[in-house]
Amino acid sequence: MNQVPEHSSLRIDRLAGAFHHKSTTYKYFWFLALLDVLDEGRTSIPLRSLYVRMIKHAWYPVNYFRLSFGVADKLHEVVHQLAMLEGLPAQIKANDLEFALLHSEVLKSIRAINSLGRYVPYRFLVPWVNVPGDNDKLVMSRSQDAKYGAPYALFADRIEVPVEWAEYFTIHSPVLRDFTMWNLAQFIQARNPNVPQVVDKLVRPPTRNALNAQRNLWNAVIDHTGDLPCIYTGSQLAGADYHMEHFIPYAFVAHDQLWNLVPADPGYNLTKSDRLPSLDRHLRPFIEAHWKLATVVRENDLRTKLLEDYFTIVPEPLHQVTDRNLFTDKLRDTIVPLHGIAANSGFGEVER
């Protein structure tokens, strides 16, 4: 998606051009922040407010999903730094995050937020003001001159968006957001080539699925086999006493595929959180639990759409799988690489 809506008088070609030369994510997040504020009807916008909006958009990809923005990306560095300076959780709600950063009195935090001003407000304007090099003062002065047709006039503490540009951005906001997110996804995917579901990791998930259908299937397994032991603690799991647990953390896989879910002791699941299991201790019982599920499905001819999740693991319907060694090898060959990539992405291993 490389096209933006046209306009009879605005230099829209230069809007697309603003994204042509990029080695970092800041232009994407700056533009998303700008659209946010304009959608609220504001055209005179404090710079710190925009920097905080940028951080808000980048928070989940960096701190929850642990995506890399590339070694040269300062926004990634700032977002990670603020999480530690402010003691804010990775899963903080967007509005709470914005309030905390706008009202922070931590000097290091304020400096980190304002450091974004060294780059993004000026570089985004270059296609319009035609200033070579890094002459920020000239960029600022030309942006305030209407003859250059810039999308905003840049001042030391704020930007001012001309009426015609504000109307364009507001009217076409959905399309412009899609344009930005599509290009951002391509940019980040290139820097995280082995990470799954990058496009689903650019925004905070609205809510997590309840996993009731998956739980019902595992309840059927328990009904046919008796209590199922927790693969982590060995405790027996009655039908109402377990959690559905993502073996490879949801924060890495960003999906609820059945082959990555397993019943677990509630206390251990809460302790494990978004950390990785120990493959030495837990991979074998994890695979055995799934083979037990496959056996119950086959012997009782259970049918549910959920079982289609296993098509990415084995090349035939689960109720037809009879080769335990093949099933074990296929599931191991799926889990082990994901575990390694997640570890390299910064997901730590649970201690016990």
C-alpha cells in the first residue's frame, strides 16, 4: 500500500516522499501521533504531547512484544528506557501511559521524551522545505513560510497545522493510518525476519480471547483419561481448577493455536507469565500431553474446528494421526525454533 489520497492543491506527493528514505521508525510513529491529535480537533499541538503519543504507539511493540526496531532506532531506546525509569508495566493501558508520561516529573524521563525532538519534527518536513543536510533552523523557518506548503509550521515548543492540511488529514485519517501501518509493518518485519505475526504486534490487543472452546476440548480429554497432570508441577488438574497456558508466551506468538496451549496449575501459570519454559524439563511432558489429546480425539472420533490448528504441525487430520514418533518430531520441530527465537528476542526463561 504505497498510495495516499490525492488533493487538488496540497503537495501530497511529498507526503509519500517523507517515507521514502528511512532507517528508523520515527517518521511512522510521528505521523500516527499527528493523526491522533488532529482527529481530536486540535491544530496547535505541544511537541511533548506528540512525543508522548509516539511513545504510546511504540510501547506495546517494544515492551510487550519485544520487537526490534533496528540498532539505530532512538525511539526504541527511549521507550525501553522510560519503562524502567517510570516503573511502568508492559501491559499498561494506553491512556494511563499517556497520563503518566505527560505528568512525569522524573528529570531523566523528561529528557528522554524530549530527546525525540532532535530528529523527527525536522526530518519529516524535508520533502517540502528542500533543506539539505541537518540545518534545523532553516527547516523551522521555512516551515513557517506558507509558500513552501508544509503540513505544519514548526516552532520551538509546538507545531501549527494549516487548516487545509488539517482537513485533509482528518478526512482521510483511516486511509492514512492504514498506509502508515502497512509500511511500518514491512519495515519492522524486515528487522524481525524470524518473528511470527509482526503485523498483529503493532497495536495493543483489545482483549485476550477467553479460550473457552480450547478448555472444553481439554475437559473432554480429562473426562476420558481421568485427571491430567500439570506438565510443570505434576499436580493433578480437575476440570475447573486449571488455566489454559501458552507454552511459548502469547506475547511472542500472538495467537491461540491449540498446539501451543496446555492445561497448567493456576499458580504456576501466573508465576510463569510471559517467560519461556525450560525445554529440558518441560518439552517432553508438553508433547506427551498433546499426544494424549490426539489419542482421545482419534479413539473417540472427536470433531471440532479447533483441531485444524494442527494442520500446521502434521499433514493430516488429527483424528487420523497414529504415528506417535512422527507427531512428536513434528511438534518438537515447531516448538524448539520458536523457543530459540523468543529467547533471542529477549524473553527470559522461567526459573523453575
